[in-house]
Amino acid sequence: MWILILGTLATQLGLLLYNLAYWRRRGLSPAVPSSQQSVGLPRLSILIPARNEMENLPRLLESLAPQLGDGVECWVCDDDSDDGTTEWLECHAERLGVQWFRSAPRPAEWVGKNWACYQLATRAQGEWLLFLDADVQGKHGFIDAIRAYLAGTDAQLVSAIPTFAPASLSVALLKLMVPFSVFTLLPLSLAETHPNPAFAFANGQFLALRKHDYARWLPHFFVRDAVLEDVALAALVKRHGGIVRILDGRAWLTVSMYPTLREAIDGFAKNAVAICRTLPMAVFVSAMLLLVYWYPLGAWLLASSQRGLATMAILAAVVIFGLSARVVGLPFRLGWLYAGSVFLGVGALARSMLWYRRGTVRWKGRVYRARL
């Protein structure tokens, strides 16, 4: 038992350290081009799908407005919002230099976000298409920085991981499962360059594709029914022989994501089983999380003869979760609360298994077929 637990922890910690070293080469440069240097940078279309984003969209568009023009346009697709988003766009979009439209009726087989992104792409005029979630915020100079990166990249798909700005401690603990899962299980070098779609990863909050590649591959059309569309898009790019780049966007980007724990659990539940790929694998992952990260806590409390091994396992878990927190700009001290992250993560995974077992997931007031 302890060989399995400590071996798993050692493997995850080793992979995490490897990924952190690799990721240092993927920082988005802090050097912001001047207006003269921006000449020759690729034209960029910022494309934002928005469904009931009244709390987030104004902040994002206000931050983007000074950076628009001179080769940068911004489009918003209002995806049947009923929370005031539509009315706000009617009043403020023109002032901010933002173009927007109401979504056409969604075809039954399409996931809402994919349908909105597909429509946005048809209107875009840029050489690169940058799909941004409405809850992302970019600092001043971010657009020039990303354009400078895109001008020299060899990738067909560029994604970025921002700083997480959780609304509460409980949401932070659940969101911590994202960098933990990615950075301790998936070598980033394989996620970027290996052609096998099994190594596909991208962050749907920030996705950039070349316009001509998008026109050739029609990625949102071919992943139209995928709830976990970002990973599906990365897999599609790999199948076409493309390269993915995953950037450290913490210096430039912040994402708020879910305002409440309930919404966070639902958001994770819609994707969790799809990330595991099958229901049996989701059950296995849940069991391993409890064994590796909870069993040592019980052994430390209840079995004094195992306390030495349990202490080693607990400290390793603290380091793993603490470093995972730093990946997304959260404090290392959250690692001491890793048991809470695991509890919330397994709970969200259990909810996801119930949803996928019944064949449907619910998100933002819509019901979609659970696709694996």
C-alpha cells in the first residue's frame, strides 16, 4: 500500500517539477512593443462568446478598449442572454469600439459556446483569431504582447493559463484541482508537440488559431457537440499535424471563473468525466485520489506505527498542491489544505459521473448530451 502511495506521490512530484522547469520557457514576454514596433504584427480578431456575462463582460471590454484599433478588432456574440448583457452591449459597445451581434438560433446538436465561436469566426478579419472567455481580464499591453508572440510562433494553436482570482476559499480549493491535474499528470512537452491526440490539452479561456487554419479545419464545427471543447480542439489540431503552444499568461491575464462554489462544482462536473475519458476511469481516478491523498491522513491519526510513512506522504502532498497553486498565481499555503481540494474534486467528479451516467449535462440553463 505505502509503496503505491509514495511511488505515486514521487512520480507526480517529479512530473510537476519537470513541467514547471519546461513552463519557464513559455512565459509571455513582458516587453510591450511601442506603436512603431507594432507595425508588421499580425492582425488580430478578439472573439468573445457571451451568455449571461453581465458581471464579467463590462470589465473585460473596458480593459480591451484602449488596445483596439491598428490591426486589432473585437467581436462579441451575445448568446441569448437574459441578465442585462444584451442591453449593456446596446448602450456601450459602440463607445468601446466593440462590434457585436445576437446569436442565430442554436442548432440542436451544437453546444452553445461552440456555436457562438463558430459564428464569431465567420465575421473575423484578423490573421489570428483569439477566442477569449468573458471572465478573463487582460492588463494594458496584453494585446501587443500576444501579437508579438504570434508573429514568431510555429504553432497552429496557442493557449494560455492565466492567474486564477477565486471568489472564495472553497472555490479556490476546487479550482486548484485544475493545475494539479494538468501539471502532475501530463508532460507539457507531449501536450505541445506529440501528434497523439491522447496528449491533447488546451485552456478554453484563451485559444488562438490562425485564420487560414481555422478556415481549412473548421474546428468548432467538428467539435460542435463537445462540452470539453478546448481539449477536443487541441486533439483536432494534433490530428491535422499541428503544433500546440501553452503559455504562462499569469503576468498578463486574470480569470475569475465561478462566483459561487455551487457554480464551480457544476462547471467542473460538466467536464470531469470527459477529462477522464470513460466512466470506469473516473471511478479509478476518484479511488486513487482518496487512497493517495486521504489515506495517509487517516493513518497518521489512527495508526501510530505508520506515522513516519504517513508524514512523508502528507508533506509530499502539501508540496505538490502548493506548487500547483503557484502555477495559477495562488499562494503556496493552499497546499496545506489539499485534503479540502481532494474532497471537493472527488465530489465534483461524483456529480459528473451521475450526469454522464444519465447521458446529459446541464450548463447555463441548457441541457447537452454527455459525449465521451
